[in-house]
Amino acid sequence: MKLSCLQENLSRGLAIVSRAVTTRATLPITQNVLISTDQSMLKLSATNLEIAITTWIGAMIEEEGSITVPARLLNEFVNSLSGDRIDLELSENGGSLQLTCGRADARVNGADANEFPPVPTVEDGMSVSIDAQLLRIAISRVAFAAATEESRPVLTGVELKLTGNKFSLAAADGFRLAVQHGLLAEPVDEETVVIIPARTLNELARLIGDQTEPVEIMMTPSKGQVMFKAQGVELVSQLLQGAFPNYEQLIPQTYQTRAIFDLPDLLRATRTAGIFARDGSNIIRMQVTPEPGDEFPGKVIISASSDEVGNNQDEVDAEVLEGEESKIAFNSRYLQDALAVLEKGKVVMETTTPSAPGVFKPIDSDDYIHVVMPMFVQW
């Protein structure tokens, strides 16, 4: 293998695939990156056996070849270079990679490419396309609600459902539920439901960035693997097996009190209360009070207290269009997470009783809903 490319492009490519490099590996070679030539381009691949990321960068190829070298070492060395062009050449015995950039020169010991785990690919099965920015926003609104503990592996994933010309992402950890709906670029022939690891979707959101071209999603017929194709990047992941909870049953269909808030004001007040809630079992209390006749027909009192550090109370204007006074308490982090993923504007909160879940959603769309379980407190 003998080729040359721009240092900037190689650095960017290594940064992309390094997200799939494992740091603590039972299989040491998964700490490496696979470097190979592919159709007159330089191909970089990495895998931690759960996900695999592949990207291609432009290069001038003189000789074909491949090698796998330590990812962290190569990444740090390439980032330290200041020249424009970098030359890569495989040694005669194929055991090391020579890199030259300006007056800088290095030899990195590697391993035979055949020792690298096969990078999975999805060549057949169903395929759909989703607008890149729509998918990125959907992931940001849902993936954080997935469980982080492995006690119920299926809850560490996000359910992707494809029906007709629509898709939905849903995540739940037993304390909260986030659901986002959106449109597909083209309808699917049959309904498909799979569970994708939340870590995979978070990596995909990073890869999408500000991409404008649609993201293609392909699944194997056995629904064991999924592949995402973005601009010049492929991400392949194992799918989680098991039954995802029937979350439709968890979404309250009725409410007693419906209040509308200005999102920035409500988020500011909950973050302030969160400072005191840290030492008070992480509890934030919300008391919604209608006030007919005022400029804003209602308010919400947001408070938190701790025996050790003290307490705080704040008021935020609300439009209590339906219902009477209501009280409910939430986990501080869950409440802030639910509000932080919404865009600026107005947010709706629907509650029934202090012991029933609270529902949050944007006022101008039914595409997103967030359900948070309450905390039991003495009022």
C-alpha cells in the first residue's frame, strides 16, 4: 500500500471512526483502526464488536494494500502534524506503516488486516430514508430517556417503528417515556419494529451533524443488524432482541389540569430549583393555580427544599385553560431533561393527580410527547 492524502482529511476520518474504538478490550485488535484502499479512496474502519463505523476519504493511490494499526497512537500523531500532505506506505513485510508529512516521519507497528474482526455490512433487507436533521432532532429528544443500567437490556435501546410513511422513536427507563413521530422520505410496504441501542443512535446523531442529505437505514431480513448510511460514513450496529414495553398504554389519555408555559421561563425556574433539590432527594414541587381575570390566567409555583441547605420558591406565569389547582412533584433531573430538549416557545403540561404521570409536549405539535412519573411527597 502506498498513497497520499491531506492531513486534514485523514485527521477528520480518524476522528469519525475512533468513536467505535474500544478502550478496554478483551480482543486487543479492536483498539486498532483498519486502513485499506477501496475504489481509489482511503477506507478507515473501526469496531468494538457492538458497532462498526467506516468512512472514506479522498487519496492518491499508488499501490493497493491494507493494515491495522493502534487507533489512539495514529490519531494523536496525525493531529500533531502541521503539513498539508501526508504520505502513507506499507513496509515490505506488511508489519508496519510509514507516515511522512513535511519533515516529520514516523513508523507505526501494526497487524495483518486479516486479524481484524470482519466489519459487518447490510446488503439486503428493507431500506428507508429519513431527513437527516429530522432524524437528528428525533434522536436528541428520545435517546436520553433510555435506561443506562443493564438489568433490563431492552430498555437500554430505542424502539424504531416504521409504518406507512411515518416513523416513531420511543425510549423508556421505567421512570419516564419519550416518543417522537416523523415522516419517512418514502412509505414502507410493511410495518417494521426494531430496538436500536441508544448508544448507537447517539453516535449517529454526532455523525449526522449539519448534513442535509437524507440518512438511509437498512436492516437485515433477520433484523439482527442495522446500517445507517450518512455522507461518506457507514455505521453498523447490532439490534437488541426482546419485547419493548407497550408504551401506548403508559401515555395518559385524559387529564384534569392543562397548563401552558413559556418554555424559557419554566426551564430557568426548574434549573434554579434543581440547585436546592440536589440535597433534598432531587424533588421539585409544582403547584399550578388558576387565576381567572388576570392578564395570565394562572401561575405555577416551583419549589425545592433541603434540611441542610435551605429552600427556594419561584413563580412562573401560566395559562391554565382547563382544570383546577393541581400539585405534582418530579425528579429534578427528569423534569429538566424533558424541558431542555424542546425548542424555545411554549410547552404544555397535563396532569391528573399527584400520583399520576405528568405529560409534557410542545404546544404547536403532536409529534413529541414526554411522560414523567411523579414522586410521592407530603404536601
